[in-house]
Amino acid sequence: MENKILEHLPPIHHLLGGHNIQWDREKREIAVSYTALESFTNPRGSVEGGMICAMLDDAMGILAALNQTAKPAATINLSMDFFRPCEVGEVQAKAWFVKEGKTILSIESEAWQHNKLVAKTSASFIILS
């Protein structure tokens, strides 16, 4: 099941430049690399916050699909904090389960660039039946 999920990623994952997914089953976390393109930037040249949010939602969505029930899940709430601007180039995302309930998943994630924290999210996902 895990391989099927990781081999059939949604189109948004590719649009965001997602690649190099590393799944640590024991720690229940993933790391995903993204390539932020110039087309993702605002007039000041920084990557739009919404694009970073989309990257982290994508990473958390992949992780949510790897939940212990093996059922699909959907984001129902997402809170995000930004710490510094993000430049065009590589962005590393990390996502982990805070809690895996029977119907609700609590997941947190971070975006990093040049070994500096760019943004952090916490989200809730509902397991769909």
C-alpha cells in the first residue's frame, strides 16, 4: 500500500516541484524536497506564502495517506506561521504525525531552506471512509 501511495502522487505534487520523498515508517514521518520556481514569487522576489503552504499541505497530505488505517484523508484545518522569506530554489519539507486517531489525524510540518526554518504548520485531517 505504501508503495502505491508514493508512486501515484497527485498532480499538485509535481506542479510544486516535489521530488525525493523519504518515508521513515518507524518515526512515522516523511521528508520531501520541492523546487520553488520563479513563477512562484511575489513582486519582491520571495516565494509566495501560499506556495509554501501548498508545499507543506502536499507533504502532510502524503503523510496522511500513509495513516495506519490505510484510508484516504482530507485536510480540515491548517494553521501556519512564517519565520523568514523563501527564495527561488530548493525547499525541504518535513512532516510527522502528532497523533493518529481513528477518525482524526494531527500532523505538523516545517519548511526549511539553507538550513533555516521558513515556516511551520499544524493541521488536522479527517480519515474518509
